[in-house]
Amino acid sequence: MSKYVIVGASAAGLGAVEAIRKVDPTGTITVITDETCAHYSRPMISDFISGKADMKKINCRTEEFWKENNVEAVMGKKATALNLTEKTVQLESGEKISYEKLLLATGGKPFVPKTEGSEKDGVFTFTTIGDAQRIAAKIDTINAKAAVVIGGGLIGISVTEALVKRGLKVTIVELQDKILSLLLDAKGSDIVETVVKKAGVNVVTGQSVQKILGKPGNDGVVGGVLLTKGSQVACDLVIMAIGVIPRTDLVVGSAVKINRGIVVDNLMQTNIPDVYASGDVAEAYDFIINQNRTLPLWPLAILEGQVAGYNMAGKTTTYGGGTNMSSLKYFGIPIVSIGLANPKEDPMLEVLVKQDFEHNIYKKLVFRNNVIVGITLVNSIERAGILFYLMKNAINVKKFKQELLSDDFSWANLPVGLQKKMSLVQ
Amino acid sequence: MVKRIIAKQEVCIGCGLCEVYCTVQHSKSKDIVKAYNSERPKPISRVTVERNKPVSFAIQCRHCEDAPCVTACLSGAMQKDEKTGQVTHNKEKCMGCWTCIMICPYGAIKMDIEGHVVTKCDLCQGFDEPACVANCPNQALVFKEVKP
């Protein structure tokens, strides 16, 4: 019997542990994870491949995190079944752990499109440290020279940079017409594509991989890919980096309500009493589109986990919502994208743009009723947080709208009332 | 209660000396000429003078009670020290992902591009007063306890 049982030990699980311990220093906490590496930073796995981060650096909490928080960590074991009446979680071994409050923080699993040849040796997904270790080891063992990365989104770009740093020739294959299409509009994407190509990466857009090919004389080993328009790319590795989908396996078939992800309210509660969900597996509130959706993002998972943790421990806390928001560091071109990046023509929306292509700078703001609902910043991101503050608090920016994109925009451009509210001035 | 640096906008003349002293304080050499001309990675001022003539005032990390940068940090580099109330940044752990920059409502976190990390005000650990406060010619910066 554990007072709190948390399935999943990544961002949402960690956030929940920390929140529970702020309210309840003694209630028993059990964390179950099928991974064997504890509390590591998932976004840092590309740095592990590139060699920039070792196993010590990738640990995003203290070495003694479980001990310090008095957590019973069940590592390397998979939770396979829920019994909501009995209030137990069953492990693969058959062992049952009963709970008073349960958090489902099972995260996401890589989306892998059905592709002929995907069982070949040399095909990898890219979401866990295990994936990163296997890829790094493979590069060394076969002295890999070339890789195809399927997916030109955030994950695809991150693994591409790591592989380039390891000296591989990389081809990105992106189904959409532009890379990073969820984060940037065409102009922003073009800047990044130019930079990525300059680093020696081959970018193929508007196509996907129809077949993974074997090596001549050794069909079980990756030798290349066949693209949908008929051309071939030779490679030693194929990385599936399209994205993640909610990892709902544990709850499928139970009474817990699932849409795309697990449905939760603003306390991160599911439809079942005492059962909560957070992170990539949950559909939490997006304050820009004003509805719940899956958003597989580390900072939001921590925040949602915290909200669940507080509520599980009896401190009522409401989730204020997140939105699609990412910052990127790859290929030396910093990017921030928050909210609506590339909205369709809409008379309700106003768009302001500032560009300086010579310096790879592109800034774009989207407004609805004089409130910021979209922020895109390429290679000029240092004031992003101020803009996000205005967005998150739905502040009417009509009076200083034109200043928001100026090169020297700062808190000094904002009303004294706001400066005082934020205790910036007396 | 943690002491914070508060700007007196009405007496700030926007001279930028706070930035200069902060840069030197956080340089390896502690020498103004070397700090600005030769040191690599280039020392960075953790305080910024926000200017919109005639208004100016300095901003640095507010060491928030419920710090969004700590929650959002992907690497665990940004931490809240429960004892001192300060938000600390561990450069060794930082992965330079810029998430804290995206999330800080004050725009108080700076990019150390050469170091591939961020940097921010540490309230000049080990000194009675932060360098920006001690060296402001107009006493436009005050170091005092304020309500979070």
C-alpha cells in the first residue's frame, strides 16, 4: 500500500513528487518506471549522442533524488494493468501495488509509421536515453557514415545536429513542405533550412520514406531508403523522429476516459476519482486555442505534474494552461515559438513581422483583439519572456504594439502600472 | 525573506555603469580592460538597463518565489535554494536550451552564446552588496527585503 503511486518517472512524475513533498513530507510515494535510468533530462538525449552531455550531466535532479524525497522507486519494471475498483497497479511480474491516489504520467511513445523494412538492423526511434545509447553505440560499432532522419520537426532537428557533430552525413526527410512546420511559418523555416544545409545536411521536403532498404548482400541491415517520389538515399542508420503519441496502453480498456490522450480537468483529474494524469499522456488546457489538447513538452509536463501532485496531496491547485511553446538551440540559431506560429488567414488576427535576412533574424507576432496569441523569434530571442508575459496575462498591447518588435524593446516600453505590478520600479 | 534589487526609475540616468561593474565582477580577471577586450568566453553583464527615453531602469533576476525558470528548466541547472530564497544557476548542468529565456517574465536571463549556456544575476555571492548597487552613481539601485 502506497499513499501515492506515480506511473512514469520523467517530467510529470518528477514534478508531482516535488509538489507532493511540499505538502505532505511523509506520505508514502511509489514511482514505477520501465526505464532503468532515473530522473534524466529527455530533451538532453541528443546532447548525449553528440558527446556534449555524459550520463552525469543528463541527470536533471540530484543523484539522491529518490532518497531525498523518500520515494520508493520501482525501476525497470513495467506497469501492465490497472484495477480501478481494487485501486491497484499491476506490474509485469504480477505484483500488485495499491494506491490511495494515482498519477498516470506514462508519457508519449514514438509515432512510427508503418514502413516496409522498419525491422532492419539500424532503424531507431528517438525518445529515451536507451534509444540514444543504442544509436551512439551503433555509430561506433559499424563506423556509421550516413543517416536518414525521418521527421523535420523539433526532435528530428535535434538528433540531426547531434549526428552531424558525430561526423555523419545526414538527410532529413520531412513530409510537409517545410521543416519545423509546427513552429515556424515558411519564411522562418527557410532561414533555418539554409543554416541546416550550410552545416552539410541534405533536406528533403514534401516526401516520406516508402521503404527502408537493406545493404547489398545483407538485406537485414539498413543500407538506404526509398523515397515516395522514387529516389534513393544510401545510409547506415534510419532514425524515426516524427513525434510522440500519448502512451495510453495501460489505461486502454479501463474506465479512464481517453480521447487522443487521457482526458483531464484543470486539477489534472481524470473522470475516475483519485486518478490523475499529467504530461505527454494527458490532454491538458491550451490557453491560446481555449481547449484541451496533447502537448508533449517538458516544461508543461513538469507544471502539470506539479498541479496533479498538489491536488493529490490535498492542496487544491488549478492548472493555468500551456500552449505550443518551444525554444530551440540547434545549429547555432536560437529560436522561440509560442502559440500561433503560422495561422491561416483570419480577419480576427493581426500579424506584425520584422525581418533581417542578412543576419538570419525573423520576428513575428500574431494578435487577436490586441492581445498577443503568437510569438515567433528567430536569432533574436532574448526578450521572448517579456512578450510571453504579455501573452500569458492577455494584456492589451494596443498602445505599444509597434514597439514590441523593435530592436531595443524592453520593459521600459511597457506601462508604469505593469512595471510597478512586477516590482521592477518603486 | 530574500533581499531583492529594486530600481528607482526617477533617479536612473541610464548611464549603464551597473552593466560595466557587473561584467567586471563576473569576469575571470576582474580587470575592466581585460574583461571587455580579451577575455574568452566574453564575460556578460547579468543586469540590463531598460531604456525608452526619458525612462530608464535596470533589471536583473528577481529570484522569484515561484520561479517559472526553475519549473521550466530542462536540465535541472536552475534551482530554488529554499534556505536563501535565491534562484541559482549551475553552469555545468546548463544545456543552453534557452527555455528559461522563453519563460522569464522579466527578460532577466541572458544568453552566453560563446559558452552555450545562460547566465543571470547571482546577487554577487560573497559580497555585502551586489556590484550594480554598490557602484550606481545615483543610488538608483537599492538592495533590500521586499515582499515576494
